[in-house]
Amino acid sequence: MTTTSSLPAAALDPARASSLAALATGGGEPLASTCPWDGTMLGEVPTATREDVLASVERARDARRAWEATPLRERAAIARRVGALARERRDALMDLIQLETGKNRLSAFEEVGDVILNAAYYARTAPRALRSRRRRGLMPVLTSAIEHRLPVGVVGIITPWNYPLTLVVSDALPALLAGNAVVLKPDSLTPLTALAGLELLRDAGLPDGLMQVVPGAGRDIGPTLVDAVDQLQFTGSTATGRKLAARCGERLIGCSMELGGKNSMVVLEDADVARAAAGAVRACFSNSGQLCVSIERIHVADAVHDAFVEAFVARVAEMTIAGGLGWGPGMGSLASPARVAAVMAHVDDAVARGATVLAGGRARPDLGPAFVEPTVLTDVTAEMRVAQEETFGPVVSISRGASEAELIASANAGGYGLNAAVWSRRHGTRVAPLLEAGTVNVNEGYAAVWGSTDAPMGGLKDSGLGRRHGIHGLHKHTEPQAVATQRGLPVAPPPGWSDRRYAEVMTRALAALTKVRP
């Protein structure tokens, strides 16, 4: 495994940090942002108090009144400008993302690219998807029906640290385009990148007050946010998601949640082993393994197991781990020393219980306080923490299966169902629907589905509620309203008719209608 000494963290320009901090809503204690590579202070932002959150929601409600009346084409034009600004500011955005998260540059580019893609998609799609549509009325000619899509109001968004730009902008855009306002709480590790996302939207023309960012600890302001908004979008752990969903249920407000995953890759016996091994490296170690959709379990057919393991481990051994803003390293650091401790706890538990380390397996304090080697384990058994719990780091286990049915059963084991992958020359599209996951990639790890913005993305089982992306990502932020207009005859017995006669005539009429209507 190739490693290089971490480059000293390039300090963020203090004026730039101050300009971003000024966009935050809050009057509480300052929150420090530091670089995971070496702990360098990047800047401070004010935190929001409970009172700040309530005031932000009220300002958002006021701003939304005019926004709801703004024509869809004008809202879409703002989304197009967001994409254009993201292209123009690509390098500066990647720098900031790397400095706050520690990820390598290619993973930072994925975030900017995702914003560009989502902005273009929703700018193109929203006017068509949100327009009012005629629906078939009760009585031909006499009844006309229209379906409107009404905004839900103020959408609360709680974002994690692992994708601090894309999960801010790409989640806020559909909510805003649907006519809502947004109050967003970013993770405390990455407040500056979230504020850069807000800056993108404002510079693109989003009206003042329509989106606000309230930094602060979830335990302090999260409940207040959920109790004040009209809908919640949350990305994070299943444990936290359960608590927030229960709170939303008490208020009878909608929620959409992408939660944890213990994602599996199945390598069938007809797979291209070399391509599968290369794809597995991307699927397991992009963003230092800190993806909800990252592959943490690989199940390989007996016929190709040894060849796959040899090719995969060789590619992992060639990976370069380093900090710094330059292109090239295959993996950066984790997001914090706390993440290192959590990841190594899984590795150490597995090794103590008999797992074999085929690659990596060590923290790398010589590179910096948040570095861990990409790690490959085998001989993992069910009682090990790494077999059941989401690691959310650069650790993957490999097992073998004697049959296709055994591989599928192993992949479906456990309570999670977020993402899956299957590698096969001939059988991938047949096997994919048999995998219990909300998204399944054939001959790819995660990027094929994630980048297909017209397709819904979300989890089954304990991995979430609702979907992002596609028409679903817009419609979930609306309430459908049906308006029917009756002309001529009422939906009632005409004057002089008995109820019985009306029912008999209507029965014959309904029989005729159901014959001609699909």
C-alpha cells in the first residue's frame, strides 16, 4: 500500500471563512471548523439557539408566500444558474470540501458534479412535473377534475458531514422548486461547506429568507426544528432516524429519510473478475468508505473467489493514501479522529474473534490524526460487530458462496436494505430484483444509480423512508389537491326521482362507464 506524508493543510482565507460565517443564522456560541488532516482551524460560525430556529422558520414562512406565486419557469431558471455557478466555482468548492472533510480530490469532485447534474435535472423537470393536470371526472362532460401540487410549507433538512455540499444543495433544490422554503441544519463538522451551498443558491437569485442555515448540535436544536417545520428531510443513522420519525409521526408531518446501510456486492461466477475487482475498490473506498451506499460486504461465487480476492487485494495494495488538495491519492482521511476510533473498533473486534486481515487493518497516525488504511477482511462470522453494524469507513469483508441462491441469501441477510451491486456478464439484470435493496447497480458499485437522477433513490427495511431524485424527489415535497367542478346535473337524485330509482339508473350508468374506462 502506497502512502505519502500528508501535506500541510492549506489554510482557508480568513476573509472567506468570515464571509461564509456571515450567512449562518444564529447568535449562540461559535462553532469551530477544523481540517481532519492536521487539526488546522479553518474558521468559526455562530450556532443557532432554539429561539433562532423558531425565528428562522417564521422568516421562511414569510418569504415563502411570494415564492409560491413565482412562476415555475422563474424558479427553474435559478436552478440552472446554480449549476452554472457550481461549474465556475468548481475548484474553490472542492478545496473547501476537502479541507472540512479530509476526502481526496476525486471524491470532492463527485460532490460538485452531483450538484451540477441535479441542478440541470430539476431545472428541466420541475415545470413539467409540478404543473396542474387534468384527471378524469365522475361524469363525462358534466364533471371536470384537476390535480394541483401544493407546497407543504417549510421543509426542515438535516444533513450529515460525509457529503456536505451535495446533500445541502441537491436536497434543497427540489424542495425549493416545489414552492417551499427550507431551514437546514448542517452537521457540526462541516458548517462552512453547507454555507457555501447556501451562497450558491443566493448568488443564483434565490430570494432572501427562503433558505436559511442554522448550525448547531442536533441534540440542542434538532427537536426544535422538527417541531416547527411542516416536513423533514433527514440523512443519517437509523437510530437517529427512528427518533425523528417518531417525532414527525406525533405531529402528523411527512418525513423522508435516507438511513444506514450494510451494503452488499455479489460477484457471480460469470463476472469479469478484473472489472469486478476494480469496481469493488471504487465501491468500497471512495470517500474513504464514508458513504451510506458504500459496499461493506462482498459475496463471491466459489468458481471465481480466489481470482477475485487476488485481483482485489492487489489493487487495494496499490492505493495511495494522503492528505492535501492535489489530484492523485486514491483515498484521503476520515472525517475526524472519532471516526478512526469507531472504524478501528470494528476491525479490532473482528481480528480478536478470528477474522483474517488481507489488506490494511491499521490506523495511520504517522500520516495524520484521522487516517486509516483501506482494509479487507475475510473469515468474518455473524457474531462480529463488522458483520452486523454499519462501519461507515474503509473496511470490507469477503465471503464465498457455493450457489447463486446462497450468495443472494447472504447479501439479503440483516436489517438494512439501502444499496447493492451485482457483477455478471449475463445474469445481472435477472438477479438485481432479488436483492433486498432500494437501489441495485449492475456492474458498478454505487455511482450508476446515484448518478441516474431521473430514477428514485432510497432504502428498504431499516435503511429509510421515501425517496430522493427523480419525480419522487419533487412530489414528496408537495400535497396533491383534487378540485372537481360539477356542471348541469348534480351528483344526487334529480327532482321527482326516488332514491331507489336514482340508484338503479346510476348502477346501469356505472356499469357502462367501467366498460369504456381502463
